[in-house]
Amino acid sequence: MYEFLGSLFWLAVTLGVLVTFHEFGHYWVARRCGVRVLRFSIGFGKPIASFHRGGTEWAIAAIPLGGYVKFLDQREAEDPAAVAGQPGEFYSKPPWQRIAISAAGPAFNILFTLVAFWAMFVIGRPDYQPIIGTPKGLAAEAGLNAGDRIVAIGEDKVESLSNAMQAVYEAAALHRDTAIQVADADGRLRTVTLALSKLPPGAPDNQAAVEQIGLYPKPTPPIVASVVAGQPAEAGGMHTGDRILDINGVATADAANFASVLAEQSAKSPDLKFLVERNGQRVPLHVVAEKSIVDGKEKVRIGIGYGPAPVPRDALERFSPLAAIPAAFAETRRQIASMLGMIRGMVVGEASVKNLSSVISIAQVANASAHQGLAWFLSFLAVISLSLGILNLLPIPILDGGHIVFTLAEWIKGSPVSERTLIAGQYVGLALLVTLMSLAFYNDIARQFAS
């Protein structure tokens, strides 16, 4: 319940910030062009709060899933003839000004992206070193080894695990073989090819695809979360917080294989020699395991609760305020290329439409990134803002890109597009958006049931 409410809250923050910035772009350029703005609304539907200033009604509406700016517009007026001659009417302005007004919202989204990435780099985004664990599947076939450090994906250098994995899964979504440059423990460089074209159809977040890629972070040993009083672990001197390094000399690579190592060694003898790390020191322990029958099966018990050891983030993407400027531009360019590549991939069939996500995923990621700190939340806002800007520039009627196309057509032919064409375009645009939104919601709901 707490996570659900948190996701709703951070979704509201995300949409509130980005929609406000987007609509303010339209508003600001419209005022510069002398257009009268009747209403600036955050949200749709009936206003729940509003005030008037500068001839504009500033409102917050009941449905917080977008927003709009309403101009003095003869095409929306009850009496178009009466409005057509008024100062500040939108369609009385020359086409280049109307194009500028339509493009201003997406442009402000891109500007917000640059500023957010700049702030993220100045604050510093903590992450992990791009060092991999034991490879499986395609990663193992490519010749990657445990402990390899990823240096570059394709032609792009990477400095963190998050950037490396994002690049891999972007390529996976397009089923494109990808060159990965890695450095081994001795610093020797080599380049391998990850054969992502072998992946089955579907989104890269599909668990089967993730397992087939087989590229995982370096493992961490399990940590003792609790010690049960009166049980073998307490008798053997085990403490909460101990990191279990091995059992009878067999390394416990991570929490996932701890149970199998424990079962394997206790099957040989209940007398177990543990090696744990405590306060930076390696401590040997002797624990005599107990066996019991549960549901007709023999189980081993030593009396601890365990999980993966918490790993401190050991990489930090941080720049000085001046150096952060080109870094923000470079990251924005990279994200634009990635998004346009994904859109193209879905249009031509290279990428699955399962990559589409709705506000459900946005809410979940917003909540998760907010809990990782300000830098991570700024990074999330930057990506969503850029997505909003790019999507609004698509030449789909009722979006900003559609308005730009119709205005360009008017500019070229020397007369407005017919009312019939505009209405038909709006119906087509609405149908496309409903279809895309339905697919996105279906994908997110399917993921919830699959998880």
C-alpha cells in the first residue's frame, strides 16, 4: 500500500512539473507573438482551483493527466465571425508564428531535459562500476568472463553499470548484435560481440530474454540478517551482519547459491566450517547443522535469516558546473538517438510494441528513482521530459507535431486546410493515440501479472 501511494505521489509530481513546463512553453511564445491566452490549465476537466492574472485564467483541473493552453481562437468560438477580427486571435497570426507556438512546448521539454541532466551531473549520480558477474547465455557465448569491466558498448564509452545495461537492453529491443569492449582483471582490453539478433521476439524486459542475454552484475556474498536464539548458528558464534564467504572452503558466490552450497556440504557432514567477514576481519566458525523432515523432504537448518549483502555504490557520475554543460548536451543527444531509434524500430517491425509503457510504469519508476536520491530523480525527469517532447513532435493530428504539419500545409498552399480535413485528421489522431495508450496499458498490466 505504501509503495502504491508513493508511486501515485511521485507520478503527480512528475506530471505536474513536466506538463507545467511544456504548457508554459506554448504560453510564453504565444504571448511574445501577441496571442491572447484565455486559460492555462494543469489537468483536464472542470477546474478545482483557479485565479485570473494578466487576462488569463490559471487553473488546476480535476484529471491530472496532462494540461493545455487555450488561446483566443476563432475555430473554437461559438461565433467565429465575431472573434476573427479581435486582437490577439490565434489564427490571425502568420503561419511561422503559429508553428513557433506549437513547437514551443516540445522545445521547453528539451530545454528542461538539458537543465535536469546538467543538475544531475553537478550533484553527482551514484552508481556501480560496470563489472559483470558470471555470464550465462549469449554473454557466455560471446566470451565474456566474470570480473570483466565493460569499457564501451558499440562506440559509446560507459562509466557505470546502469549506463552499460541500458545500452545493452536498448540494442536487445532492436535485436541488433552489439560490440562490447571489456577489460579483464589485468587491464587487458578485448572486444566481443553480443549476438542479440538471436533473441526471441518480445521486449527485453521479458524475463526469458533477460536470462537468454545472461549479463548480470558482479555477485555479492550473502549476509546474515538475523540469528535465531538457541539454534546452531548462535551456538557456533554467528552474528547478525556477518558476510558468509564460504562453507567448507566452497565459496558462496551470492545469496542465490548459498542454500545449494549449504545443502551440498551438510549432506556430506553436519559439521560445517564457515568463513565469515565481520568488521573487516575474516572469522572462521564451526556450526553443526540440524536436519528435519518438512513435507516429506529432508531440510537443513542452522537458524539464520539471510539475503544479499548490501553493496555500496562505487561509481559517481559528477562534473564541475562548467564540465557538466557539454556532458548534459552529450547525454541528451544520446537519449534522443535512442528514442528515435526505438520509435523507428517499432514502426518498421524491428522492435516489439511490448516496449510501450503507460503511466503505470512511469509511476513505479518515478517512485523507485525518487528513493534513490535527487540525482536519480532528476535523471528520470530528464528522460520523461525528453520523451514527452519527442512524442509531441510526431506528425499525429491533435499533437503539436500534427498542428505544425497542418500549418506548414497552409503556408505552402497559401490557404487554410479545410475544416473537413482538420476534423478527419483529429479523428485519425485520436484513434492512433487511443490505440497506443491501450497497448501501453495492456503491456503494463501484463507485466504486473507476470511479475
